Amino acid sequence: MPAPITGWPLAPLMQLDRAGARGLVADLMVAGPLTRQAAFAVAAAVLTRGVEAVSETFVARLELEGFSDDRVGFALRRRRAREVIAALYDMPAQAVPGGYLRALLRVQEHGSTQPGLDPFAQPESYAELFALMSSEPSAAMHSLRYCGALRSSQMQAVRALPAPFLVPEILRGLSSPEQVSRAVALADYLRIHVPELGDAGLAAAVRQSLGSGNVLAKLARRLLEQADSLPVPRLPPLDGLRPLRSAAEIRAFATAMDNCAATLIGEVATGLKVICAYRHIDEAGAEMPLAVLLTPMVGGSWEIAQIIGKGNALVTRPVLRVVLRRLMTIGLQVAGPAPDGYHKGVAELLGHYCYDTFANVLHESAAEEDAIDDEGEADLARIAARLDRITLAA
């Protein structure tokens, strides 16, 4: 069945068609995959070099005597793909790498129904692929040879990624420019935050991450467990507050506090969270270790998202109020209505409730606090009684 020619190759191929090789585009629509790919490579060269320069190379290499403006179109119709590629890159036909021809048969961008029928998304990918397949064996050549369907995004990846990332399993998953950008960002991030790793260590970590699933995601999680310098902001100093700046610190803190802080290393590493250790000292001089979780705000400030005790124990409201007010002195934010604009009684009369947030803790009076504590104790008593009934029934 005829396969249409669309996208960027259409204009240069139509130029050849109208220059004397009438019917060239129609012939290519029913040609085999390798013939089409050779034509797309020529079309890419016409875009970059111009039709006159390509024509001169073809005349010199293929000895096309007796033809004028249709000489390139004639070669695309009558000569083997290997000869066309040889003329395009000005080399003997026998010197054309077989790996390049085999790679052309695997070109398949998103939306293409069959390998080899449609062109690379980017014209320059043809020359880049030829340069790689004509060079000495390398990690880039090996990864392209065994990564399956070929796309321009993979050509972009072999230009931008470090050698340890150039394995078929990683390239196979980079099917769009956005995915390549994420892989490059990960490589840059690891150079900064795990500098002691080096290429050998990175290559070993890549090998350990191969298998089913997203190789880069597994690699990132594995290496972030070793990060010595997480991107934690420099908060103003506050006695008793210590932001955790490495994966080792977070793991040790999670063990000491018996909480799940270690599961948040990835979010800390990507700037979505900050974990702080806080030491609260009450009026009697007793120390209470607390975990403080911060989340970022658009303007660069940080919001207090959670304050918990050891073993994820809840913090009493009087202690919570004192800690919140201290943390706010260094610019940390608390979500909720401002004290001078919030009328709690009127809001609740109208059915607008501000649920149990840090803002409520800051605004409530001593009488309201006692009522909340009494209500909480009653809830606990009801839960205990219900558990007793369930136990007796069992």
C-alpha cells in the first residue's frame, strides 16, 4: 500500500521532482523502507547543503552522464540505497557501514505505523547517525545498535548524556525531547550532589539498576541515598532548629525519631520538602525532640507543613503554639487567615469552618483550647469503649 510522504522531507523531494525527476515523490510512496530512508537522508542534505552541492557529489561519485537537473532524482529511483548513501557522503559503496543501513530500517518516530517508512523528526539526525556508525566502536554506537526503534530524541541523548548513561535500556525509554531533558538534568544533578561517585561508580550504579521498570528512576533513587549535599535552603539561624542537609543525616534522624523521614529523601533532593530537627525546651527545662517538615512557596518562602514528636506522636497544643511562634520569627509561614481579618464566630455562623490547622492553634484562646482538649479526650474514650465492645464480641 502507498505510504504518504509528509513533514520536512516533502519540500526538498518536491524540489527534485519539479526540477526534472517528474514522479519521484509518487515512486517513493510505494518504495521499500530502505529506499525511502535513503531519500530522506538526501532530502536532509538538500536542506543543509543545497541541491546544487548534492547534485555535484552525485555526478562525481555515480558518473551520471547525460542528465541535468534530474540527476539526483534519477539516482534515488534507479540506484541501490547503499550507492545513494555512498554518493551522499562521498565514499565508495563498499565503505558504507552496514550498521548505518540497518539502523535506517529501525527509524520509527511516535505515530509511525511501521519502522523505516517515515523520517526522523529532525533532519540533522541522518548525518549524526552516519557519523556515529562510521566512527570507532563506542558506548553511543552500542546503545543505538540495540535500543530498538530509533528516534531523533535518542540522537539528542547520545550528544548530551555522559557515557555511563549510554546503555540500550536507557536510550530505549527516551522517546521524546522532554524525557531526554529529564535524563540530562539527572546527570547534571548527580555531578553536583554526588560528586564523589565518578564515571566508574555511575556506570556500576547504572548496571545495578537495569532490569524491568524505569532504569533512570531506579538509578536516581539508588544514588540519592548517597547524596552528601542536598539542595536545602539556608534558613536564618534559630536556636534548636537544624535543617538536615544530607541523605545520611535524614536516615539517622528517621531512626532516632522512629518516623518515615527517610522515605522523603527524593522530595528533599528535588526541592519539594525540607526536613528539620527541632529541640523544644519547656518551662521546666525538659527537652522534647520534634520533627518539622517544610514545603516551598512560590515566592521563595517556606511553609510549616507538619510538626510531630518521636514515633509520629502528636504535639500538645500549648507546645505547638510556642514552637510555631518561634519558627515564624525567622520567616517560616503558616497557612491560614490573618488574625486581624479572621472573625471565627461570624465565619462559623455562616457555615465557613477553618478546620484544625496551625492557624487555629495560633488564634484560639485558652478557653477554646480547653474545650478542644476535652473534646479530644471524649473522642478517645468513645474509641476505647468501642474497641472493648469489639473485643468482647469476638
